[in-house]
Amino acid sequence: MSYKQENEAKADFDDVYIMPTPHSYISAMSSHGYQIGEQARPYFKSAAELLGELNQQAWPVQMLDIGCSYGIGSALVKYGCSFDEIVSFYSSRAPMNYASCCDVMRMWLNVTPPACDIRCVGLDSSAPAIKFALDSGLLDGGIARNYENGASKKQQKEEIAWYRSCNLLVSCGAIGYVTDKTLSAVLTHLGKDHPGSQGPFAVMTILRMFDTEAIASTFERYGYRFEAVPGITLRQRKFIDEQEKTKIIQLIHNLGFSTRQWEDTGELFAHLYIAARPDQFPTLKERMEDTRPHSASNAQTQAAIMAVHRNLTREKRPLNHF
């Protein structure tokens, strides 16, 4: 599956992913109203807690963050930092010098009790981002690898070992940059260290502009049930300009979705997808639905949400606005 057309429509932030420290990345995301990490955090955390409960803490929960960049997902989920706190930290407290920045981050983490009892492993194509996340202590393990370009197809023993020991796969906005190629490389080994336990689970945010057919087929090929969770639509960020907005709205229309209550307002939105073994899927889905805020919405918004999610899931049930 190639998302060439979709990626050409979307703004390119590649230059901020290759800096030694996260300063440029955090600044760029903040300036464009990045929200998806903050909005996805409760679902990732809830899935981790569910795994711990189901396995009665017999096996550690180890989260593999695909497209982890500088380990921000770990800061959000494991340490419970808000994105605003992270922005403030890098804008006012973290030095630009690499070694000093790593030291200050380690000190911050040392006085920040973990909010979730997990270990975090990151996979990203940016070697500088993975290096920083490891050196600063944000990640317990890291893999710098690009499965999309066809290079270095042979997996190393160390990365296979990391995949085998992980039982929760998360991804926040990475689908599109990564495709079924990356997922196949990971799912071949994911969770194999404890085959009789509950899991692995996957919880992913995917922008509405991306066709998920190949992603779903890949999960199904490895024995998972993969679906969108009805009623959960999350803000990603603001469009950088009218050109990006126009192109992306057209792509979403091509998939048969309305943008009137969503992208027309000036922001990108993502759906929440989950995957699990078929017998375990209902339990994960129920937990995700229970995690969703149940705020009241007007009838017009409710109708729009229901129309979108009938296309995704063909389930007819009341849906709440996130």
C-alpha cells in the first residue's frame, strides 16, 4: 500500500525529526496546534491498564510506539506529562546542548513518578530521535529502522527480541508515513514471548484521509480483528494553510466521508482504531468505549458522527462527540 498522494497533500515536517534534540519538533507541533498525543493518551493508558488486569500482573506491559519520534508518547503515557508541560519544558528549561538536554530530561523524569506501570520501546526511522529518547531515559528500548524504503530487510536479533517482548502496540499519527510493510515486520514477532497470555493489543490513531483497507488486511493476516471504535474522533492539528486544507478535504470526500463537522472547521481529525485477537477484541473495545468522555452534544453533531461511523463500522448505536 502506498500513501504517496496523501503524503504529498499533507505538510512535510521531516526537517524537524532529524535534529539532535526535540526543540524544533516540539516548537513546530505546538505552533500548529498539535493535540493528537494528548487526546490519544487516555486510550493508550487504558489499554495498558487493561492488559495488566487481564494478565494479573504476571507479565509486564511493554508498549511499542511506532513512529515514536523523540519518545514523546512515553512522556505522555508512562510519565503522565501533558503536552503543554512538555512544550513548556523545552521552551524554558531544556538547554539546546545535547548532553545538557539529556541530563535535564533525566532529572525531570527522576522526580516524576510514573503514571502508568509500563516499559516503553520506540520504533522510528529517525536515528537522531531514537538516540535522544534513549540517552534521555524516555525510552527503555529503541529501534531506528525504516521498513518502508526496502533497505536492510533482514531484521537484527535485538529488534526481534524487542518486538517479541512487547504486548501493546500504539501509534499516534504515524500511519501514512508507515504502511503495511512496517506493520508486517512488527506483527510477525509481536508478543511471541508470552503466547498464552492476554494480548497483544493495538491502539492507533489514523487520520481520516487514509484508506485503512491494507492496514486492516495486514492485522487480519496475523490473526487480529481490526476496527475503528465508534464515536471516537480525535483532533490532530490545525491545517498549515488553505492549500493543505483543500487537498486533504478532497481526499476525505473521495473516501465517502463528510467533512462538514470536522475538517471544514480548519483542523485535521483522526479515528481511533484497535486490534486484538478475535476472542479478546470485545473486551478491548468495551474498555475504549468506557474511556471515552461522555459529554452532551447537540443533535446536529450527533447525526454527523453517526453518519461517519456507520460507514466505518456499520454499527447502529448512539455515538457521543469527543
